[in-house]
Amino acid sequence: MKRGAIPEEYLGTYAEVLAEVSDTGRLLRRPELDSFRDLGERAAEEGHSMRQLVGLYLAETRRVWAALPGVARVAGASERGRTGDAVLGAVEAAVSAVGEGYERAQRMAVRQEEAARREFVDDLLHGRSNLGRLAERAQWFGLHLADRHAVAVVEGVEKYEDANPVVRRIERELFGRFEERDVLLTTKDGRLVCVVGSSNAAVLEAFAELAERPGPGYRAARRVAIGREHVGASGVVRSYEEAVGALDLAEHLVLEQVRLSAAELLVFPVLLRDRAAIADLVRTVLGPLTQARGGAEPLLGTVLECSAAGYVNAAAARRLGVSVRTLSYRLERIKSLTGYDPSNSLHRYTLETAAMGARLLGWPDTEL
């Protein structure tokens, strides 16, 4: 028999326990409490709500109240009060135990769902699973892997975790504005990751803006890198690797931009494909800078800052924190040591390429 939408089987021996408590005034025993916890856990696992469960127990309490031996037998008000207190104490203990079991089942379900989600994210971003099976699992998380996707990766001042307040805020704001279909927001290796279908390009832009400006009281991202769009599950992996690679390049090159596009940095992976050639370029072009007083680093930094300032000497000097006269001296020193003139467009390109290669390879701190 059911009362409402929840079966009475979840009451277990509740009526018998109340009858005995009303007769003896005893407390509930540990096995009885464990039994009620198990009933609450079962109810949660089978999809019944906590409201339904509590309602079932309160309705049963009301139904049996007048027939309870202790209540029916006692005539005096004081004795009736003591008996009622004992029964209500038993009701409280039983309902509390049922609630504990219910919450235990919910926590277990959440942990299992989180574990499944984490496993899926790891497989998705590293391409470690059968692609057909991965596509099936992706549907449970709102992704359609047959389409084109792009991946954005955010690096924060501190590591991002799933419970991080800024992660929760970005998730709330993002899904408050857009539907969750074909969008996955997660964390990976201390970074915040957003996988977005090509049809939802506006989501990627909104995600980057929220990471850069999450609002008062939240720490802004250090950098946001966006990979290119690619097709299929392998395309998600490729876009993710491009975004992570862009973050790594920005770290090596000490780039100032907060938002990076992998498409704009494609020249650097090309350079690194032949490390021997780029190392030879650095040694040949910039090696003589080590003869300068103070070493190569100040002059290497001068090349890079002049490039970033568009070779406007006043702007480059401000970026370097030196006078224009000092900057001019450094440029002459670079020319005399290397034989490459920064005012010559071809020489400038060679110097810039070598300087970028030096940053990528960690020169001059690392011997080539």
C-alpha cells in the first residue's frame, strides 16, 4: 500500500517501535536507528524526495498516536506529558536517522557523479578513451562531439578547484545567460577549462570576459588562452592542447596580454619544431651579447621591448625604465656586438626571431 507517491515499506517497524516506546518510555536502540538510516538511504536511491519521506513518517505518527498503549492507558495530565515526550523523542530520533541515511545516499550519489565527470573530463582532454564510447558519454554532459568545438583555458593567480568561489560565480553567470547545451565547464590541473561548440561562439567570449573581470571580491585571471576550432573528440583534445601551449608560451615569452589566441601564436610551435636550428640561430646572432658588461640579458630585453613598442624609442625607454639616451646606447651596443642593426628591417626581423627563440629556450640562463 502507498500513502501518496511513496510506499509504506519505508516505514519499516516504525509503528511497532512507537508502540513499545509509549509503553516503556525507553530510547531507540542502535539497531533500530541503523534500520531507519538504511530506509532513508533506500528512499533516496529510489528517487523519493525528503519531503515525501518526512511526510510519510509524520502521517504515520498521527495515524497511530491515539492507539499507542502508553497514550491510551494514561489518564493523568503529568503522566500523559511524560509519555508524549517519550514518543515525540522517538519520532525525532527516527526521523533524524531516516534523514541521515537519505543525506548519506545523496552524498554518495554526488561523489559518484563527480568521479564519473572527472573521469570523462580526463578522457576527453587527453583522448585516452575509445572515441565512440567517449561520444556516447559526452551526451550525458551536454556535448555533441561530432560537431566543431573550441576550448578556452584560464590560468589564475591561484589554482582553480571545482569548489572555488570564482568558479561557481563564472558558472552561475555563464549558464544564467546561455543554455548549457554543448558547453562544458570544468577544472583541470589547477586551470579553468571551457569546451564550447562552434554554434555557441558567444559563450566563449563571455567566458573569457568573466574570467578576466569576475566582479568585486573575486580575483581576475592571469591569462586566458583560446584554442582553435576543430572537429570531433580528437578536435577537443587538439584545441585544449593549443590553449595550454599558448599559456606555456606566454610564460616563457613573458607576454603581457591577458587574452591569448592560439591562432596568433602558431609561429612559435613552428620555430620549436627544429630546436637545433633555433638554438643555432640564438647562438650565432645573440651569442656575442654575452660579452657586454652586465651580460646578455639587458640587451636581449631591449630587443624584445623595442619590438613590443613598435620601435618608438620613447615608448620603449618607458617600458624598460631607462632614458632614451641609455636606450640609444644599448641599440648601438647590440649593433656593434652582433653586426645586426635594429634600424634595418631585415636585421630587425633576425634579431626579433632570435630573441623570441632565446626566450623559448631559456637562454642565456640555459646553455645551448
